[in-house]
Amino acid sequence: MAVDPFAQFKAMQRESWARFAPLATSTTPAAASLVEFADIRAGERVLDVACGTGVVAVTAARRGARVRGLDLSPVLLEEARHNAALIAAEIDFIEGDVEALPYDDASFDVVLSQFGHMFAPRPEVAVSEILRVLKPGGRIAFSTWPPELMIGRMFALTATYLPPPAGVAPPPAWGDVNVIRQRLGESVRDLRFHRDEMRVPALSPQHYRAWMEATAGPLIKLVQTLADQPQRLAQFRGEFEALSGQFFQRNFVRQSYLMTQAVKR
């Protein structure tokens, strides 16, 4: 069996994103927007890739879809199962990797991902796998962070202090419509986009920074890495607060995002 050259990177993601659950409160409304944008219907076979705490999967299940969810983090999957159990939704959640989906070809009518598949280190592998398990005429729909806005710029800032391994694609590239067109290519048709915004409550840019450091995987890892470099950590925090201050107003931070939908040929 071939060795995954990015196994160590994925192990780090599995560990650092385990504390994501509190962030799900801010992504829950966006999950409803994605499910509506994807036009999920009763009886459809739906896969939620990089499902996290299951907010998209549960929202889709409430529409009567037959849903499965997959994520790298067993900790987040336990939270997803709890969320599904509260509404007695029968959702099959399993631990797995978007670059090696454990499903047969053409298994799903719809594949969804909310701020998830974009963390796969090799976009071409992730796209190949997502389209493989999607039936011809099926729909792919996902939400991502544009590189020029708050979260995209946060990832870019974080990468200047903690560069990713060689060969790992930057997640915010998935928020660029031209990159999306290139990555999906001729394998899809009827490509369309829609922009939306979530408003994350925060008392100040400093409060927002502290909350993100406690819950967002890349920032958790960065703080751990710079623990013995207090001046460098303070510099990062100052830059992060200056960035988030540009999107802060009336006790919330504006996090704009992009939704994409396409039909597999």
C-alpha cells in the first residue's frame, strides 16, 4: 500500500481541529444556507464531506435526505452523532479522508462540504474523489472562504508565521471563482456561485482573537508552536487584531463566504 506523503500533516489537522465544536454555533446558520443553495430534497443520497460537528448533515437530514458524514476527527464525529441523535436522525458518520473516500463510485446524488474539503492538501485528489462518488447528473455544493476577506486573510497571515508543508495548497484558494473553475474543469456543468455573510458575535477584536485561538485549528497550532517565542506571538496577535478590526462593527465580526454549486457531467 502506498504511503500517504501528507499523513503527518493530516494527523496534525486531526488533532488541532478537535476543539472546533464551539465554532459550530457560528457556522450553523451558514449550514442552512448551503443546504438551501444545494436544493437538497427528500430521499436524495447526500454525503457531507469534512462534516465536523454535523451541522450540514443534520440540516440536510431534516429535509428528508438520506445522509452520510465523514471527517478526520473522531472527537468532532462524536459531537455530530450527538447532534443527529437529538432529532432522531439516522446519519452514518464515519472517520475518513476526503482524499480517499470509502464509498463506491456514483454512490451519492449530492456531495456537500462546508469549510471542510478546502483543507485537503491536494485539491486535485479531493476533487477526483468527490466526483468519483457522485453520480452523473448529481450535484456538488460547498462553502469556502474568499482569499481577500476576513478568514482568507487570516489563513494567509497564519501561514506567514507557520508555513504549511511543501506541496500543501492554501485553503483560501478554494474561495477564488477562477481557481474553482479550473479545478472542477470540464467534469461539471451549470457552475454557479453565491456570496453570503455570517456575523460572529464578539465584544472586541481582542475577544474574537482569543476565541479563534481556542477553537480554530491553524491558530491553535500556531499558538502552541510560538509558545516559547512570546515576542513573535505578540506580533502575530497584534496583526490578527488589526485585521479583524477591519471587519468588526457593532459587536460582531463579518465573515463573508462563497457558495459554489455544479452538476457532474
